Amino acid sequence: MPSLNILRYPDPRLHTLAKPVAVVDARVKELVSSMLQTMYEAEGIGLAATQVNVHERVVVIDVSEGRDKPLVLINPEIGWASSETKINEEGCLSVPGIYDGVERAVAIKVTALGLDGQRHTHEADGLLAVCIQHEMDHLQGKVFVEYLSPLKRSRIKTKMIKQSKSD
Ligand code: QAP
Ligand code: CO
């Protein structure tokens, strides 16, 4: 399975709304496999299909120490989110080198199709809960820097454009 090119902020394609997956077929399984390879190669903990320019509701995550517990979420829906929130330091494979605080629900319940095509419920807190919310934002065309102040965002944009010109 080949690894995929990751779109970099401020690429406008990162703001595309993803469509639900109709059936978990061989094509979707191949996409998931390529996304996992891409995430592991880039040493990320999460990747949304949007970031590889595929505008379908597919997310891969692995927050395990051993990098051996992949979580695949297809058509994820948040069923419940705690009213308690926390500001966590986040980064993003589409915004390399940038980390900043974003407020998120501390715990969530998510349902999603797995590779078996069945809907499963996942209860998440800690880093996993943060990561799921971050990746689901990508499917809505939202990048974490959009939660930051306009001044910070504009500085990040300038930095990213300079970086892309030097490589
Ligand atoms: C989203 O992000 C996330 O800047 C996943 O140079 C991040 O995997 C959710 C990465 C933090 C919760 C907390 C970022 C790799 C990876 C970089 C990532 C970089 C290399 C980011
Ligand atoms: Co991201």
C-alpha cells in the first residue's frame, strides 16, 4: 500500500466537507491501509482522509505507545460529549512544527463503522478523545489553527508559505 501526500495548511482543499462512505468495500479498505501507512511514516497519531485529499468520512488514529493499536473510524458521529472541557496542546500533520492550545470536551462517546462494516461505540477520554475531536473537525473542513486568534493564524500562514517555498 503506497503512502499518500499530506496537504499542508493553508491549502484550500483542507476546507472541503467530507461525504459519508456508502459501503465499506475493498476500495475503502485500501484507502484505510494507505492512510495508516502514511500516518505511521509521518509519526502522527491521527490522520483524516481530508488531509490526503480524499473527501470521505474516514479517520485513522493510533495513540498507543507501541504504535500497534490502529483505530479506524468510518462515518464517525459524536453521540455524547462531556460538558467538562480542557485546553490541550495540539499539533497536526498538515501544520508541521506548530503546536498550540485548543479547548475540547474531556470525554466523548463516538459511534463509527469499523472495517467490518458494523457500527461500534467508542468511549474515549484523554489524548484519544482529543485526537478523535481533532480528526472529526478535519472531515468538516476545519483545521485546529482556526480556533486560534486571527493574529496567530496569520503568523502561522506566513510561516507555512515560507516553509513550502524552501522545500
Ligand atoms: C492530531 O496530530 C492531534 O508538527 C494528530 O512536525 C495532535 O499526529 C491530536 C506531527 C495532538 C491531539 C493532540 C506534527 C508530526 C503529528 C508535527 C498529529 C510534526 C510531526 C501530528
Ligand atoms: Co490534523
